[in-house]
Amino acid sequence: MNLTQLQSVVKTLLTTILAYLVGKGWIADGQVEGIVAAAIAIVAVAHGFYVNRAVALVGKAASLSEVEVIQTTPKLAQAVPSDKVIPA
């Protein structure tokens, strides 16, 4: 699932739940837009951390002096700027 699909699912579910809460009178109608925008921003940040986790982990491992070589997938090896990381 890519970021656009994830944001669409979150927006749809959250809008449905918030419409119910507005109908019950628990939140004001004007608050819905702000809550949905904040939730989508949080999802985008969390997705970014998740997607880039492997690159960060391999990069951190490559920076250790004890590590001589890391063999990984060609795509990940290309994303990590280190001579220690080579494609398998």
C-alpha cells in the first residue's frame, strides 16, 4: 500500500467516524477539517519513517568501525551512500 492509498483510507474512515461524532454533538462541525488534516499529516510522517527505516538501519550499521562489508539488495545498496554497502 503506498502513501496515497493509505491517506485515502485514513481520510475515509476518519471522516465517517467524525460525521458520527458530529451527529451525536460530541464535536463541532468546524473541527472535522482540522482533525482530518492533522491525522493525514501524522500518517504521512509515520509512513516516511517506516519506508526509510531500512536505509537508516543499513547506513547506521555501515558507519560502525567494526563493520567491513554489508551485502544487501541492489536497491538498498544504491540508496545507502557508503563504500561498505555492496549489492548481493
